[in-house]
Amino acid sequence: MASRLITHFYILIIFNLFIQKSLANELNFVVLSDIHIYTSGKIPAQAPKAILHIASMRPDLVLITGDHTNGNRNDTYNLNKVRSWYNSLNELLKPLIENNIPIIPVVGNHDFYRDVHQKAYTDWASKVIHRSFKQLNLKHTTNPLYFNFNIKNNDFFIFNLWTQRFGTKQLDWLKSIGPKASETHHRFGFGHVPLKSSMGKTSSYFYNQGSKIFNDLEIDIYFCGHEHLHWDEANSTFPNLRQIIIGTVSGTYNFPLRRDLVTEHCFNNNTCKMPYTGDLFNIEKNSNGSGAQVNKQNWMLVNVNGAEVKTTSYTLGIDGEVTNFFNKNLKALND
């Protein structure tokens, strides 16, 4: 009897050690996009609820894939005004900052059109990245626009893709990146514009170039924003490369899915199937055949545990409460 109890005791110890090791290697990060602080400095009304929810999950880090602000090519705002937008952004992100959650920003087109936009963004992003790298015990990077780092044996690549151009300097940097280490579980990429559009026309040159670059880098998932809708699919040229368009966390404005995607992936009851996961969501069909997603605010939790990657898409429901973007009660009807 005593020997049996001792055996059970040691089994329990080994099991607890296994669980602790598994939790230590587990990685949780959140991806959000397209906050679009108004040019007045006003914070979009729905965004704070999302940020509070993200803070409550206590992820290891949060990545923002561009368009933190709402600058435009022809605006006339001075540098002080543009910097005030980032003061508002810091106020919005305060629940993350106060909970010591690292934040990694990615530049978007509305952050970078004019010289004053570029100055304000790079100053803000440099400070945020410096603080976050200290929290993550990483060596500081001097370039806030493109860089890479490793957390818990997962490689993260931040790309300067606020346009559909990599640029010579970024391509030279990419050539210096070595192959994935044997102990590395995954490689994740983050940029602003998608390789393949879900609401407009895809540039075949950029798609082919970017797909090959990401495949050569062994990127598993490319996270992006820009299109203000949520879409998740495998690359048609390199099926092991997954692209996730996050959507907009603030929902200040949205774009519909293209007509051909609605025809291919949606059903007569305005239910659509996400290509990569097969999960179902609702749209409202437009007269031109495109489809506006019913859930307007989006962000994603990514759980990494060794070789396994699990994604959970969140939104604000019609009651304003946090819920899953996908509706488990939906059925795909094509009658």
C-alpha cells in the first residue's frame, strides 16, 4: 500500500512538471489592426472595449498591423497635431501599458503618407518598441519599420509593407536572414497590406514576389490589415503559407468581400465559410453582389504550443459585448 502511494506521488510530481514545462513554452499573442485615431484626436468609440478585453487575456505581447492613425496624402496637419494623435493612441492603449503587456507596432499607409506622419510615427514606434523589447529581454532594434526577434522559439518578422513594395533596403535585410533554426517552432510575419486582396484587385507582381519571399523565409502565417474585413486563407501558390487579414478593431468603416468571394464561399442564407478554418459567419449582401460582414470590429488571439497553433477571432456583437466572430450555431444553407 505504501509503495503504491509513493508511486502515485511520483507520477503526480512528473505530471505537474510536464504541465509547468508546457505552460512555460506556451505563447499567447494578440493581433489587432486599423485603429484609425481620428484626426481630431478622438478615440473611436468601440475601440476601448476591445483593448480592455485584450488586456484581460494577459497575452505575452500584442501586435498592431498598421493604421494606428488616420493621416492622408493631402492633409495639412503640422507635426505637433500629428503627435497629438499618438497621445490619444497611448491613452487608448493604457490598459495594455499599465499591465506591462509588450506592444509591437507595424507601420500602415495612414501612418506614413507625409513627412510629418513619418516623423511622428517613427518617434512613437521607436519608444514603444524600445519599452517592449526591454520587457521581453530582447536586444534593442534601431529600425522601427522592419526587424525580427524570437520569443519562446518562435520567430517574428515585422515588415515595412504600408505599400505593395518591399524596397531595396528591406530586400537586402531579408537576404541576410538565415534559415529557420531546428528548435524554432514557427515563423510569423506581420505587415499592413495583404499579399492577396479580399475586397479589391490583387497586384499579381506583389503577390508573386511576396509569396516567394515569405515561402523562402519559411513564414507560416502572414498577419495583415488594411482591408477592414476579416479573412483567413491559404496561399494558392504555397499552401503552407497562411494569410490572415485581421480586420479593424475600431470598425469606424468597413469594406465588403468581393463579389467573386461571396459567390464562392457564401450561401443563400447569407452565411459564409472561412476558407482556411471552415468556420461560419454572417454577411449582408449588397446589390452589386459583394458582402458586408455583419461583425464590424475584429481582433485575434493566437495560442502557440509547440507545433500547434490555435487562432480565436473576436468581435463586438450587436449588443456591444465581446463575442466570437464565428457563429457555431450557423448552418450553411444553399437551398
